[in-house]
Amino acid sequence: MNTQKPKRKMPWWAILLCIVFAPILLVAIPTLLIIVLALYVVSTICLHILIWSLWYSRGCDILFVYSDSPIWHDYVEQHIISKLGKRAVILNWSQRKQWRFSIARMAFYHFGGYRQFNPLGIVFRPFHRTRTFRFWQPFRDFKHGNSEALQKMENEFFELIRIQRHES
């Protein structure tokens, strides 16, 4: 006994629609991708100009985002934020409902992305590529007893911003 359902054929009008709209889609999709890419580039340039012009006048070149997680909160405040001084704009992810519209918030959402964004350090340097340090995985390793990745990332971060890191 055959229990398989018979294959359904695509209706003639669906085939006709695919044939008619295929050339339009072949032109529209790349055009749309170019427009989206251009908007991304323009927004990146505008954010850099805003940050360089407004933050640099105050001596700020770093955006640091962290949260009240018991895994990293105290460590971040004692070993990272305390060394940044007035060079950094600090955002606490746990208090994001109180964040007002700001350049820092726009920069975080633009450069931080949607993965492993907490804790996060973003270093802005005029006429250089913005450097993003994602501390999430190193802190995860640190939680499981491996501090090597965290130390390496901290060293890279502090070396880039030219802050001497002293072990405590």
C-alpha cells in the first residue's frame, strides 16, 4: 500500500509570476544591497565625525559598556574603568532603560552589534579604523578558571590606548 502523498505541481500562474518578476528581482536586490551598504558607510562616517569633534574636545576616545553581572562587574570597575579616567564614556547595560538618546548610545548600537557586546570597549582614533574589544568570551573563560584570554585582551586594549597596566 502506497502511503506517500502525491507531489503537488506548481500552478501555471506561479510559474508565470516567477518568470515575469525574475528580471526585476535580479536588478532590485543588488540595488537594495548597494543602498543599504551606502547608508551604513555614511552613518559610520557621520558617527566618527561626531565622536571626533565632540568627544575629542573633552579628551574622550573610548566607549566602554558593561553591566552589573556578578561575573565581571567588580573586576571591570577595579581593573579597567578605574584606569580609563576621563578618557572614556561609560554605559551600564543594566541601566539601559534610563539611557537617553546620545552619541554614546548610537555608537554602541552601531559598533557594538548584536553579539557578545557586554562587556565591550570601543576605541576611536582619528583617521584610523575603530577598534572593538569584546570581553564577553574572555570573561566566560575567566569564570571557568582560564584567565589567559582575559589578560591577553586587556593587554591589547591598554596597549592600544597607551595606558600602562600594572598587576595588582
